[in-house]
Amino acid sequence: MKNLFARFAKDESGATAIEYGLIAALIAVVCIAIWGSIGTSLNTKFSAVNTALK
């Protein structure tokens, strides 16, 4: 039983998976922020073109 707890304490594969998950979440947040700002500027440009065409 002691050996089982020792192996469990030394196992770092779960920590690695959590780190990869945190990195993926950070990348997703950055992408959403960038796409949001690009979408806003595109909306402004398209509104200007729409106004010019009227």
C-alpha cells in the first residue's frame, strides 16, 4: 500500500496535462481578444463603405 502512494505522489503526468490545458486556455483567450478587436475594426470599415455607397 505504501508503494502505491509513493508511485502516485511521483506521477507527474496529470500535472503535465493541466499545464497543457492552461496553455491552450491562454491561447484561446488571446485569440478571442484579437479576433474581437479585428471584428470591431472591420465593422467600422464596412459601415464607412456602406455610408459612402449610399
